[in-house]
Amino acid sequence: MRKERLVQIEEYISQNGFVTMEQLMKRFNIAMPTVRKDISELSSQGLIEKVYGGAKAIANSSGNMHMFKNRKNVHREAKNEIARKAAEVVCDGDVIYIDSGTTAAAIIGYLADKHVTVITSNMAAVMASVDIDSMDVYILGGKFNRDTLSVDHAGPDEIMKDFNIDKAFMAATGYSIEGGLAQDSPVECDIKKHVMGMATDIYLIIDGSKIGKKALIRYADPDAIDTIITDGQPDKTYRDFFKKNSIDII
């Protein structure tokens, strides 16, 4: 539990540049002594800088890679299971969109025996595809985001206008009935919204720990997806919501 929280705090600080102790206390619903202890731990690892009243991100590529690897290892088995399930719905000839995030990137490894076209800004997904000759990969242009190992976009309408996407595999920092599909990073939201308006089928790939959790910016309504791919079974409130809105659970 604490390991996951440390990764999330590190990511939150990296995305926001500077945060106060009070912001962290409210964002993660933890007591001030716990905030101080967590900040001290991250600072001692050289992942963030502890400053008066809060903490700030360190512009360091090795630190960013460490953060990405940490996120990859949180709920690792669940993420691999979700990625495997997602790959099973992909058919030969499909054009698919792979969103940012470690779970989305993991889908690539399960598609080695299929002929597909991948559109992505996820650099981890791109690297995973290097040795898969049956896969055509289109990388969306923009500014490289070292925190998420993805590309931030300017003008997604122009970049995406000619793509016909069969299946979009979307990620979210949190998903809730009240808060919809949400992300803590505002720069990722424009492309997410645009992709969801273009894809024939929309899949939300998310581990169970993020269901019922709100994040900073809502980029889609909770019923905007066709299928949710997750580990285990969501609670009854969400199962009822999915049934009412014809959302499949895998």
C-alpha cells in the first residue's frame, strides 16, 4: 500500500512541478506526519526535492525512468493480466490506438502473432514493438514527456484526422461514476478526447485499484466506453452501472 502511494505521490509531484504538504495531504487523504515521512523517503532516494512548505520535481531523466519503472511494477500481475485480455479482443487487420501508461504498453507483447496497425504516443509501447515485424506502428508527433514516456500533443485534430481506428485502448488515473474517466496530467487529455471521438470501439484498461477513484481532470463521461477491461470484479454499484449502460466487463 505504501509502495503504491509513494509511486503515486512521486508521479503527482512530477506532473505538477511543485506541491504543498497540504495539497498532498488532501490529494491522498493522509495525515501530515505521513506526508512528511513519504516526502522524506522520496527525497532520500533522489526522486524529488524537499523544499520549504512542500516538494518539487527534479528534472532528471534517470529519475523519470525510475518513476516509470516503479509504476510498471505496481500491480504488475494485474496489469499483465489486463494487457493479455486486451490483446485477445484484437483481430488480424485491426487498427488500434494504444494510450499512455504501463498497462497499455504491455498489450504490445501479447500481439506478436497478429498483423495489426498500432497508433500510439506511448514510447514504451513503441520500444516493445521493435522486434515485431508483423506490426506497423505510427508514432504521433509532439513533445516528449519524460515523466510518462509518452508524447504530448499540440493540435490533435490535424495529427489524427486521417486515421480510422477500430479499437482504442484508453488509460486513466481514475475512473468513477461521479468523476468519469480522469487523468492527473492535463496535457494528455486533448488527444484522449479526440481518439475517443474517432474510434469504433472504446476499451478502458484499468486495474481495480483505480475504479471508484477520482483524478484531477475528467476527459470523458463514465458511460463513454464500450468495454472495461480490469482485474477481478468491480463492486455491485459499478456492475449495476455497467449493466444499465450496456458496458461489457472483461
